[in-house]
Amino acid sequence: MDRRKLLSRVFEPHPASPGVTRYTNAVLRNQDNKALKFYDDLIRGRQVVVNFFYAECKGACPIVTAKLKRIYDQLGDRMGNDLFFYSISIRPKDDTPAVLKHYSQMHKVDLPGWVFLTGDPYDIETIRIRLFGMGHPGFDLDESMDAGMLRIVNDNRNSWGMAQAYASDGNILKRISWQDPEKSYAEMVRIYRDLQVRIDDDIKKWGYRRDAWL
């Protein structure tokens, strides 16, 4: 990744983006102890994948981190360029920037475009509810419900989606692609032409169409 190019890039939000009214502009800190405004510095005009975790978690969190590392590797040069991962601690009192740094290095995910975040507990909870809230206290008050989910946001398109963290790599990549920047007509023609070739190959080989997206 060319860091100079990234620093000079301007990420433009969609005109209808709700901005800070949805995402808040809470000041969080990353694994390098750098202060970042949640909307202005992390969401504005960007495509991002957000998950919640905590460093001492022995169940879902390391499994999801490993899954995201595989997804990261498959996304290649996009990471840190036009796509970003944000892992936010739901135990911010325990997960200081130094703890997040240790966690990211231990799991070999201290990588460009992957940011680990902590902050004030009230701000973290507000962001969690804004991104993952289901409008039902039985779900929203249970932090473990969010550990297996990924929120995918593209503020440039004013769109967002969700993926299950335990789904196949192909399923998660497909759901990320649904929030990708809009493509030109020529690009879409090429994509669907390639897809039709894969469908035809499946029919010849298996006698029916399999899921050509995965």
C-alpha cells in the first residue's frame, strides 16, 4: 500500500449519508494509541467491515479474527486502500491500546487497513447499538449476539449490509462485494459474461447450476 497516496486521498460520503447522526463522532483510540473520530476518520466516504470482540475472549473472538485474516488475505491490495476492517473492543476498560496492539500482533493481524479500537464505554456501547441494534432488548443487551456478526458499510454509497462471521469465506466475500463501489456498465457486462461462463461450465460438468458466486 502506498501510504502517501492513502493520506492524500479524499473519501467522499454519499449526499444522503446520515453521517454522525447515525455513526457518532466519538473519539476512539487504535492499537497505536492514536485518537480517531469514528465518523470523520474511520467511516466517512469509506467501505468498511466492523466487528466487536475483546482480547481475553476464548470462544468466538479468536475464531472470527482468524476468519477475517483469511478474508483480508483474499481481498489483497484493496485492504487499506478502499476497504478497511475495524475490530472494536466491547471491554474497553480492559482493552487498552497496548492490549489491542499485543492482540493484533499475537494473531498476526497488525496490518494496513485493519484497525483495532477502544474508547469510552458509553461511546463503544452507543456505536454497538447504532450498528448492530435489532430493536429488541433481549438481543441488544446481549453483547455475545454481536460477536458472530459483521456489519459492512459503504458510506460513499450510503449502503450497508450484514454477514455472519461463521459463514463460508465465499459467502462473506460475496456480501462485502454487495457494498462495493458502483461499477460502470462495461464492468458489469464483463462480470456477468464471466459469471455466465462459470454457470455454463457447471452445467456441463454437473448437469445443473451450482452457486457460481462462491
